[in-house]
Amino acid sequence: MWTRNFTLYFGARTISLLGDAMMPVASALAIGKVYGIAGVGYVLALWTASAVLVMLFGGVVADRIGARRLMIGADVVRVVTQGVVAVAFLDGAPPYALLLVMAFLSGLAAGMFEPGVNGMVPLVAKDPQRANATLKIAEAVTQLAGPALAGVLIVVAGPVFVYTVDAATFLVSGVFLLLVRVAVPRPAPSNVLNDLRRGWEEFKARSWMWSVILVWVFWGVLVVGPYVPLSSQVIGADYGWVMAALGLGTVLGGLVAIRLKPRRPLAAGAVALSGYVAVPLTVALGLPLPLLMAGHLLGGCAWAFWSVMWSTSVQTQVAPDVLNRVNAYQVAGSVAGMAVGQALAGPVTALVEPRAFMLGSALVTVGVVAALLLIRPIRRLGRQPQENAGRSIPVPAGLSSP
């Protein structure tokens, strides 16, 4: 698996994910200190909403010019946006309008970057599940180190240094991706609307996929979206350590996913996802730090295993010539709810105490797992591609190198 291409892609994703893992903690502490919990929530919501806004077009462009080129361009934009925020913090309290503008532009770049993330894996690795699990472990390690590192650096060096480091991670990611050499299909001539329609038809043809996304909207609004702003307020100074435990759990989940290959991956992933209930539940109960970390360790393991099963299912069940477009639809749908949840995090505190909301999130997680297991196409999806799931025929990789 460790070919030159996969090694470079692994390096690009790992260093970029380290910067991503630092940002929620840095934003919660740096922006929250100046503008409060609502300020953090609106910045995160705008970032997510702008990513969703362009994600579908990102999938179209990635299928036309190659995911690698588009991802490099997105990295360049984020080097600039994070660098501007770092400079703005030199005065101590950057204008909130500037933070919103940079969040919007950074989100646009992320929306163009994200559709190609899954699409690149089959191009650089022959065993997608093993590659996804390895990448998930890398993500977990960065989630383990990133939050704790951000918490320490905010205290020791301040937000200027943290945002500068984040800009540097995108620069390194772009350089590594520039060195990757992969062959991509030459798409047939078409216009943007036809490409979007083709992607939608392929997405709609897979009932297991759009069923998961419908469930995930509720997950985003009521669980994942509000989690960072609300849990950082409840947990306080120990938030970085709790996030590190979540990252360690993700490492363990990725290791399990490397070895275990269930016949029905989404059903197995849904069963595993039940362990994520411990994440909002331990916050809601206000448990001591060791129990908070134990709950997040279990939740991280559950989340990682589900993520690998989901990513691998998408990559193996969708033809390469439309994978980026279909991936754009599923990612846009899955994170749309997150934007709503992040935006509601501030206003909801005026109506519901954060711990009470976290208890509701735990109950919603139980409902999400039950829904996934009750929907037959999700429960019965196997490892082998479904012949009649869509109309695309996989394109052989003999192609043009971008």
C-alpha cells in the first residue's frame, strides 16, 4: 500500500488534518474569549455553510480537471485566509467582520477541497478499506495531538502563532499533493448543469446513500453541529485533554477497521456507532475528567469504525468517473445539518442549559443508530458493488496525467 503516491497523499492529509484538529480548540478559546460562545458558533456556521454552498460544483470541477489540482488550489486559498487571521490577531481583538469574511473564504476552499478527498483514495491505493483505515488512524493521531497542542500554544504563544501554524499545514499539504502523480479519466464534453444532474441521478439511484444522509441531517443539527461550542463551554480548561481522548479512541477504531472486514459494512458500522452515545452523555452528566476522557475514547473508536465503513462503501459502490460528484452530494448533505447546528449553538443557550442540550444529543444519537439499522438498504448493503445501483461503468485507468 505504501507506494510513492499513497505516501505523499498520506503526508498531505496528515499535516492538513493536524491544522484542522487545532482549529476548533483555537477558535473556541481565541474567538470565544473576545466574542463569546455565539461568536464562535456563527464563525463555524458560516465556514460550514460556505463549504456546502460550493461543494456540488467542487465535485463537478474535480471530475473534470482531477481532484488533485482542485485540492492544491484550495490549499493555496487557505494558506492566505489563515495567514490573514494570524496577522489580525496581532492587535489582540480582530474585527469580527474580518473573521466572518475569512471563515467564508476558507469554507469555500474547503468545499472545493472535500469532494476530492474520497475520490483520491482509489487512485493512490489498491485496497480502499485499508487505506481509509490508515488515513483514519492518521486523522485520529492529529485529533489526539492537535487539540492538546492548540490549547498549550494558545496559552504559551497566543492565537497568532496557532493560526500561523495552521496556514503552514495547508502550504505543506499543497506541496505534497503537487508531487503526487495519478491518472484521471477524460470526461466526455458536457456542461455544468448536465454534470450536476448526472451526479444527482447517481446519488439518487443509491437508496442506501441518500437514506444515510437524511438521517445525518438530524445528527448534524442536534449532535455534531452544536457540540464544539457547547461542550467547550461546559468542559472548560480540560477541553483539549478530552478532545485528545477522542482522538486516541479514533486511533483504536481505525486499527480495528484495518483488520475487520464485515460482510455488511454499514450495518456493522451502525452497531459500532452506538458507542458514540458516551460523548454527549458524559458531557451532559458533568462527569469528572477521567470519565469524560473514557467516554470520548469509546466515542472516538465508534466514530472511526463507522467512518471507515462509510467511506469504503462510497468508494467501492460508485464508478470512478462520477465518484467526485456523488461524493460532493453526500458530503454536502451530511454537513448541511452541521451548519444549522453550529448557528443554533449560541441562541439555544438562552433557552436550554448546555448540559440539558447535550443530554438531548445523546438521545438523538440512540435514535440515529436505530434509524440506520431499521432502514433495509443500509442494513443489507454488502461489500461487493451493486450492479444495478447506478448507470455508470467504471472507467479503466489508462488516462491522462494532470
